[in-house]
Amino acid sequence: MNDEQTPATLRWAVRLLLLEGAGLAALTLLFVYWDVTAEFAAIEMALSSTGYVALMAAIFIGVGIALHRRKRWARGPGIVVQMLQMPIGWTMLTHGQPLVGAPLFVLGLAGAILLFAPSTRVALGVR
């Protein structure tokens, strides 16, 4: 992606997706550590949570890379994952985890706005 020809909205959307994916990858490593070291009553629940976070990390990073390469199809999944992040952030924000929930909500909202921006659509050839 040539930064001079790429609109700021698309560059920032890619950066956010990759940042969120990196955060989820770090959380996956923490979950793996907990899976290995903790005693669980329901190991299936622990492993499924770890798998879900790992899958989401892969999706965020994959969509970020695809948008960096200006793949038109990646805009839709990018919007979806950003919008799915907002209710998670809102729930955490309103249920006692504001330090995690507020950033999640704001990042999801910002990412969705950047991907809906007209300059992003034009850069990706979306009508």
C-alpha cells in the first residue's frame, strides 16, 4: 500500500485492526498460560475461550493485512468485527470493567467509522 496514495481513513483502519489483533494475540498467550497452569473445573470452557480469542486475533490480523493490500472484500468483515466489538466493550463498560470496556467500545466505533468513510470506500473501489 503506497502511503502517499492511501487515504488516512484506510491507513488508520488498518492500524486499528492490526493493533486490536495484536492485543487479542497477547490475550491468547495469556489464556494459554492460564490453561496450562490453572486447575479448571471445566477445561472445555477454558479451551473454547482460548480458541475463540485466538480465532478473533487471526480474523483481526487477517482483515487488517487484506485491507493493507486493498482487498475490497475485507471491508465488510472489518466492519463486522469492529461492530461486534462495540457491544462487548459496552457491556464491560456498564458492568464494572470501564478501564477495558471504554477503550474496546471506542476502538470498535472508530474502526467502523473509518471503514464506512467515503475515502476508504473509494480507495477500495467500493461503490
